[in-house]
Amino acid sequence: MCGIIGYSGISSAAPVLIDGLKKLEYRGYDSFGIATIGDRIEVFKKQGRISTGVAGARTLPGTTGIGHTRWATHGVPDDKNAHPHVDCTGTIAIVHNGIIENYHELRKQLVARGHRFSSDTDTEVIVHLLEEEYHGDLLEAFKCAIPHLHGSYALLAIAEGDERIVAARQNSPLVVGIADQAVYAASDMTPLLQYTQNVVYLQDGDLATLSPGQLLVWNNGVPACRPIEKIEWTVEQVKKGGFAHYMQKEIFEQPEVFSDTIRTLRREEIPSRILREKAVTLVACGTSYHAGMVFKYLAEERCGIPVRIEIASEFKYYPSPTRDLVIGITQSGETADTLAALKQARAYQSPTLAVTNVLGSTITRTADHTLYMGAGPEISVAATKSFIAELAVLLHLVDAISRGELTKSLDGVNRAMEQVLLSSMDRAVDLCSEAAHIFFVGRGPFYPVALEGALKMKEISYIHAEGYAAGEIKHGPFALLSPRTPAVGLCFPGETYPVMVSNLKEMKARGVPLIVLGQEGDLDLEEFADVFIPLPEGDSVQHIFGATVALQLLAYHTAVRLKREIDTPRNLAKSVTVE
Ligand code: F6R
């Protein structure tokens, strides 16, 4: 996920662009850049945050320009990969949010036709395509170039000698703000609100030109009328996309993140060596460890390969002598324990694979291969969308190894999550917010989901929560059960359903208030649960995702009820770079 901005008006463009990029920085912050139209196209771009080293950009001349803040997906974060990108002649500049899926073949064709590339990005192909089609009118060049692009894009481009910005949108948000003598465009409303409340949402397939005070839109080659909408939100509200907290926003982004991740992965080649491995060891911490546990259950069941999962901080000092494939899972790519564990694995000459969200992070230089999750920046300390994206990568791997065993299930995951996002948690929150201790129980792949639910609950609500394999509760924790210790049970159709029901009833018999997540229409569960949270009909993979989302919402709303500092829980850090 990246942020883009455009301005065409009567004031100096550069300060407006820089200011806008600062507001979009939550969408990506590994590099940034702007381009303006002076006597020629002027570009300033740089690796790092906008707050650092921006002085040189503010002085760029001109009253029309475009800008970008990047979260790397193709090409490491550095100066040359930062946007805007320019064509071979330096007369067209472009910024892009999204992914060009066929960039590889386009790049080969463009290189063969003599174009010189100066970055490793997918975006750069677009500006060279425009260059080929440009004969004095950038809009016409867009009309010819766009049909060659497959994928998602929100694009803004400028050309020397033209005071317009040309915009295009496909599967990636782009909103235009209209003021008296200026027009703005951006990935979302955050940077626009201080200038105008009048906005136009461009739609898929739209091409538009922006010039001071004027927006013209075409779709499918014909002029299109897009209504101007009035936005009443405050700047602070919009920054979080209308959500109260980043965590809530990130929970709601999950269906989109999941689809993007799966779509991207399905085009990627997984090294054949990895697909042939006969055994796998996983190393990870916290939420990433739970994602690894889900992989273990499903890979063993569907691929028939033994999978071992190790807590990374233990593996470093007490490594299992292994020559298996070792997979390090880490959202940040910087977790010290996971890096150390992967180095340890290399010392044993095991092949290594990193699963991470951060392009160019340390783990990508430590492992032999990397699979990216593409969840975009996660601002809230508690991992939510990165967990879903980790599951997407790992289950895609199971699907690839098992030659399509999970394809159908994965195709239904999105719908399952979308429905759960609409669930009410009120009655469950009533029970949880009064408790000092909560148990989360599940079996099989729902055991790690229970662990993850308990982790989310404890880290943001500060209520002591324990995740257990349901069968283990009888082996000690039973001593703690009482009407003051609610339990959350994950009980879905499958082999363990009857024993799971028994386990929950045993708890109920000790007075435990039960919150049960099960499949909709399960009247038995509905009858004995104190609170029943129904998930849409589906298979176990879809229920894993649905239940995860439900438990994230439960933790979130409980913490809100208790007035906790949701996005920055006490004592925690987003990236744990020390042992
Ligand atoms: C929990 C959480 C942590 C991280 C853990 C590993 O919400 O965020 O448990 O999952 O610190 O972080 P990464 O995945 O960056 O290695």
C-alpha cells in the first residue's frame, strides 16, 4: 500500500504535496518523492521518512505536481525505486499505488524496444508505455497505454508543457478534492480535508484530467459524470478512514489484504526445491508463531509432511539438529529472535525461507528465499491484518505443495471474513469486560486461533487471557474455573466437534459463562452457550479466518469498553529488535 497525491492550482505545488504526503505517511513510509511542472519536469525523491531531509523538495518550482509515499512491493526501498518515475526523456513523470501484475513481460518488451529502466519497480513500465504513446497529449497517451496494464492502479501523471494532471483508477482508491482555484487528488481524503469538503470518488476504469478548478472524467472512452459529495468528517477521523482506531481500520482491511496477497502469490514462482521438501521446521514469535501453528495442522493434514514449529527465542539456544526447510515468519522482518533462529538454521545448512511483510527487511537478506505478505503498513501495535496475510502466504504454500488441496477453500475466505465483520460483539463484551481471567479453547487448527484470540485480548484489554487446547483444560486449569471466569470456545463441524461440545459442557457444569463461536444454524450450541457468535457456513479453512476476525473484534471492543489505549498498548513495541 502506498499513498499518492496530486495538486493543480495557483499556489506553489511543492509545499502542498509535501504536507499531503505527511498525512498519507501511514500508508507507507520507506521512501517518498514529488515531481512538479516548472520549465521542465522537476523531481525530488528519497529513501526514508518525509519528516527527514525534505528541505530540497519544498523549493521545486511550479503550481502543478504529483507526490508519492512508498511501501515497497517491487524493488527494495531506496532512492532509485522511490516514485515519481520518469520516462527516458525525463518529460513525463508518474506516481502509482497498486501492483502491475504483467510488469515483467512488459518490461522485457520495453527493454527490447530500447527503453532504459532506472528502477526495479513494476510502476516504471507505465511511464515508458506512456512515452511510446505520447504525441503531445498525455490523456491520449493514457488511453493507448492503459489497456496494456493488468493489475491494480491509482495513477497520477504529469508531462512537460502541460498544466494538467492525468489520473487513472482500477482496483485502487483515488479521490479528487475540488476547491475554488485548485484541484487535488489523493489515495484517500486525509490530505484533502484541510482544503475542501467537496470530493469526487473516481471509479474503476475512470480516466480524468485535473486542472485548476476543473475535473473532467471519462470511462470507456466516453465522458462520465461523477457526483461531488460533501464530506463532514474531521481531519483526525479521516486519517483513520473513519474508524476510531488503526486497529479497527486494520481489522476491516483484512478481506482486501487477503485477496491482494493471494492474487499476488498466485502469480509467483515458489522455488521447486521448497515444493519438494519432505519436512519443514517453522520459527517465529507471538502472533507469527500462531500463524505457523495453523500451517502445521494444515500442512500435515493436506500435504502429509511432518512440520515442527519452534519458538524462535528457544530455537536459537536449543536448536533441533535439522536439515529440513526452515521457515522464519515475521511481519516486521526485524524480530531479533526470529533472525537469530534463521541464522542458526543456516549454520545447520538448512534451506531457509522468510515470510515477511517488509520488503528489504533484514530477514530477506538472511533467508535463501522470501515470500512477501503485502499487508501494507500495520500501524496498530497488535498484529491483525499481518496475521491474516501470514496465514494467506502459509496456506498458499500448503495449496502449492498439495497441488490445489486448498484452492477452493481459499477462494471462499474473503466472503467469510466480510460477514464476520458485521457481527455484534456487545453481549460477549459484557461478559469479558467484567472478567479478570478468560479462557480461550479450541482443538486442531482452532487451538492456535484460540491462542491468538487470547493474545489479542490480553495485549490490548490487559485482561489475563489463556489459550488452551480444549482437551488440556481438565489437566489443571479446571481448578480455576468459576462463574467469574468466562470461556470462549471455538466449535465447528469436523471430527473433533463432539469432544469439543463435551469439553464446553464440562466447563458450563462448573458455572463458566460460555461464549461459543460456531457455524450459523447450530441450534445445540445456540442453546447451551450464554452467548453464541454464529459464523457463516463454510469449511474449516474459512472458519479459521472467520473465527480469527471474530476474536480480534471481541478483543478490540472489550478494550474500547475498558477505555484502553488501543493502538499503543502499554509496554509493547511494534518491532522487537532485541533478544
Ligand atoms: C502481537 C504481536 C506480537 C508479534 C511478535 C512477532 O499482536 O504483534 O506478538 O507477532 O512480536 O513480530 P514479527 O511478526 O514482526 O516477528
